[in-house]
Amino acid sequence: MAINRLKGIKDHYDVIVIGSGLGGLTGANYLAKQGHSVLLLEHHYQFGGLASWFRRKYKNIFDISLHGFPAGMIKSCRKYWTQEIANSIVQLKNIRFVNPEFNLSTSFDKQDFTQILEKKFHIPNPTINAFFDHIRKMNFYDDNSMTTKELFEQFFPGRNDVHRLLMEPITYANGSTMDDPAITYGIVFSNFMSQGVYIFKGGSDLLISKMIAEAQKNGVETRKFCLVEKILVETINNSPKTRGVQVNGQTITCNSILSNANIKNTLFNLLGQEHLPTDYAKEANAIRLNSSSCQVYIGIKEGESIPNIGDLVFSSNSKEFSNNELVDLHTTSRTFSIYYPNTRPHEDGRYAIVASLNAKWADWANLSENNYLKEKERLCQETLTALEQFIPNIRKKINWLEAATPRTINRYTTHLEGSSFGTKFEGLKVSLDLPKKVSGLFHAGSVGIIMSGWLGTINYGVIVANKIDKFLNQRTLGLIEV
């Protein structure tokens, strides 16, 4: 007999949250603490979205997404989660770049980057300071017509090596390119430069388990294996209004919805274009999805150790930086996340390595099953070959090797085209405008690039949850037609 995943559920909630990525999870927790009844629905067998993990035999455990976020994560977790979670966020101090143009290590903060740019790349100090000052002042409401390429040419004309140093890690972090608005680069890079790169010590499994426990303590009803099939609305006086969701074939009503799904999935698959104004639907249809990624998970045998080769290693054989090369099916560019026992503790002192590569959905989507398996195996073997330049005997130390692709991301997160970083910049406006088009429907998925990554999604979840709280309070006071 099939398990009823909705057993004991209430008929009605103040808020239904679709998806348990960090934006949805944080929004749910915030709203519950404001006294609203909240139901969080997750289609997967565990919570967390891309901030997730999986286990394999030999006791191997792997974090899904590339770790690394700015120091602002400490403040956000302390304010919107718990001091205990904030206390487990630690800095990664050895970030390496290894490519034909340069080989260097950095703590990835403004002070160290200034020194590197000045001494290794011979950039005058006033130019460096002017660059950092410029990106620090960037904000969403300014003129965003300048591209990242134009920004770099303004301060470092013709210096492709400098462009690579500045751009490569941010492309891995949020999928932005040289042709995207400079703000999509500047805000993210400036955040990292404040104090460096941080991770959650203990891994995604510990983080999400603590978040779920805290959310449940604050009153959030959480359910897994619950796929939302439809957002239900009704039109009153030509204005669509949220009424609930259909999940696992069952209808649950609510006063508001927070969708943590992809914005295009939210609008066109869950809601339906027929409920949207024509001009808004056209704007939403024009949103470009961001790139996807591949991962290679490398398990180290129990009792084996590996040398400290750095915490994050940006490795490439490409002679110069190219966004096209970075997402090519046969790219030589990959980032190694090294999980040492002191940064990602296993119960038995195990090490693990995750290699991340940017990718395009189109290269993987239509492969036959046989060719798909061959490409995954090629990816694994090429990754081990690349890793051998840092750990020559690595093949003798591993007991698990596995690849994930854009198809994997699509399967487990339902992200359209397996997008790892949501949408391009234009997605943010559409996301923010959604409640004006459908009363009671809000979105806090990964949009606009600057709202990607762990810190961006948590903060966006809070921003949108604040708007939902205001909406619900106005509704209670009769200030909004229901």
C-alpha cells in the first residue's frame, strides 16, 4: 500500500512554500516565527534543494553543490537561523589558481588580491583601489547597461590574465559571463572580497538537519515526497488570486504561496500562462536560463589520506580564459573542492573530493543512454587525470567515482534545463513583480544571478518572506480584497 505523505495535513494554511531550497526553507522559518501557519512541500526524498548531499557505500558522503560563500552568511544565519549554525561557518584560506597563465594561492580577500594584482600582475595601486571602489558601490537600481567585459576593459585594458583571475571563480559561483551586466559580477565579487570564502563546517547534511529542526520547532509543517502539481487560483474582477495548491493529487488551500521553484517553472508549469497578463507573460517567456554544471564525486578509502593541495583549486589547461571553453562539453577547466576531515568531518576521518565543471544542457539532454554513460565515464577519467597533477597516486586511494550532469540536476531539483544558477539578470524583475500580477503568489527562487548561491538565496528568501508577512497582515486587517 502506498504511503500517504500528506496524512495529518491541515486543509488550510496561511502560507504554502513550494520547494525546500535555502530560499524556501529560510522564508518558511521566518514566516513561522512571525506567527503564520506554514506548510513546506518538497518533492525530493530530502530537503535542501541544491544545498544537499548523498551517501554511497563504504560510508562515503558527498555534498551536491560547490561550497563557498561570502562572510555575510554568518550574519544571515545568526539572524534568521541560529547562533549554533552561524558558529559552524569557517573560512577557507587556501584558494588556488593553476592554469597556463599563472599559478598562485590566495586567501581570496581584498587585501590579498590587491597585493597579487600589484606585485604579480604589476597593476598600479591607484587603479586597483579605483576598481574595488567602483564595484563596492554597485547596486541593482543603477544603470546596468555596462557588461563585465566593459568593466574589466575600463580598469585593466587588454589584460586577459587579470580578467581571468577576477572572473573565473565568479563564473563557477553564479554562472555569470563577460557579456552579462557588470552588476552580476561586481556585487558577488565585492561580497567575497570583504573577508574571503567560507563554508559550513560539517557538510550539507548537518546544516539542513539543523535548519529543518529549527523550522519545525518554530511551527513549520514539513513534508517530503510531495510534488506540487498545480498552483490554484481564481479570478475575481479580472484579477487572479491565489487559492491553494494541488499536491500528490490532493488540494490544500492557503492565503499565500511562496514558490522556491524556478521562476519559469512557477509561471508556466505550476501556474499557467492563461493567468498572466499578456505583457508580463511575454517578459517572462524572454527570461534566459543560466548555465548548468557537472560534478565528479571522488571517495577516498577509509584510512587513506591526501596531501593538503588547497581548499578550492581552480584548474585549467586552457591557454586563456573563455566563457565558451568553460561550458564546453570537453572543457579542461574544473574546480576541485577538497573536503578534509577538519572542514567536512566524517565519523571515521574520511576525505572526499568534488570536482565541479560548468556545462550546457544542450550537450547532455538528448544523448542516448549508451552515449550518456560513455560521456559520464569520460568525465570521470579526465577529472582523475587532471587531479593527478596535484595528487599523482590518487587512483590508488579512491573507492568511489561517480559523475552528475545537467540531467541529474533536472531530475532531482526539477530545475528547467538543469540550471544550477537559476536565470539571467532579467529574471529578477519578473520574480519581484509576480505578486502584482497574481495576488498572494510570491517567488524566491534563484534569479538574476546576484540572487544565486547560498547567501543570495537565503537573503532573497527573507526579503520575499517580509513581503508575504506584510501581505498577510494587510489581508487580516481587510486592506486587501480576498
